[in-house]
Amino acid sequence: MDAKKQNSQSEHCIKEGAVFIADAHENLGAGRDGFLEFLRAVDEGCIIASQLFLMGDMFDFLCGYADNTVKIYAEHIALINKIAQKIQVFYIEGNHDFGLAPIFKNVEIFPIQKQPANFKTQDENSVAIAHGDIFLPPITKYALLFLRLRWFLKIMNFIDRICKFKISNAILTKLKFKKLDYEISNFSGFIAPKMRHYEARIVIEGHYHQGKIFNINNKFYINLPAFACDRSFFVVEYANEKIQFARKSLKGH
């Protein structure tokens, strides 16, 4: 995505009390239901959020055109829509959850084609937000875009229905065993080449499950922890209008 396309997007301000959560990889068959607990806590006011940023891969597999996944996660979807009637909810689509516009009517959706999403802080610092699976080699990039095409997703859903949802269920079953807790050695060195694509002063990503914050190439980089691993998320705090990110746990809110 070129700079011109990035700059064409309208910028929202990240508010005090905004909550960022990434990579819940919700899979009820694997006993991963912490994201549902989190959504209930936000809806009931146990977790206070002025805005909610869902940073992608919140589900092991969810697509608005895949009927079986929409049915499986019906309560999650209803809660997200309900929360979005009270506060701003931004959904940064990941590589496990995409094509979400049909099921989230009140949520601002950022598919991969619209990432990074442009935001700003109270002191007007620019913020780029993405799931993390962008700025890829051309072959990988266009392969991922093809898999997200609406007509392709509808065809696959039709086939899945004929097969009594064996395809979507097989995907969810396979992903039950995906390793989510891992460490990338020299993570800052791994991220450094990618940072030249970002023009913003602050960059926020999920995807990598590292939960690291550091300065790199004159930019402030935040990689969110995988909620699936330790049920943690970040809450935005401002001190003298400077943005800070406080790490919180679902257990302690």
C-alpha cells in the first residue's frame, strides 16, 4: 500500500481508555473461550473502554461469508455489535478473520486492503495500526487477497454447505493444535526492515504474539501480546497528552 493511499484515509483520535486486544484465536472446540468472557466484561462495564480495537485473529476462523463460522460465534458477534452501539469499535481484520462487513453493522472494519489504518494521538502524533500481515512479497500478497475475494468466499461457503460444513469444521479442528505461545529471536531485528513502509510516528501491530514495545528507526513500535496465551490486553493512558500503553489482564481487569 503506497503512502498516498494511506494518507487518503480519515484519521480518528485514539482516546484515553481505549482498549487494544489481539490474537485471541477463539476456538470453542479447543476450550479457548476467553474472548467471549472479555466481551461480556466489556458489555457489562467490568472492563471500561472508551474505544475498542480488535486487532485481528480474534477467532481461529471467522468469515462473514462462511455460514458455519457465523453460527458457531453467534454470541460473540451479537456482543460485538451490541458494544459498538455504545462505543467506537474498530476491527482490524487478520489472516484468520476476514470478510466481516456483512456481520458487523456498527463496527468500522479495516480489511487488509485498508491497512495500515491511520489514527492520531491527543498530541497529534500519527499512528499506523495493522494486524501485521502486510508489506509481504508480491506472490504472498496477491494470494492472500485472492483468498479474500467475495465471489471465492461465497463459492467455498456453497461447497461447505453441500458437504455439511465438513470443510470449515476441519479447519477449526486443525487450528486447535496450532502453537500460539512462541518467541521470535531478535524480534526487533526482524521488524526493522518492515518499518520503512510505515510513515507514522507510532506503529501498532498484532499477528506476531510477542507483546513487545520498543523504539526502532525513530518510531515507537508496539506489538500486542496474544490474548490467547495470557489473556492480556493494552489500555491507553495519557500523561501530559503523551500516549502510554498499560498492559492489563482479564483476570485482574
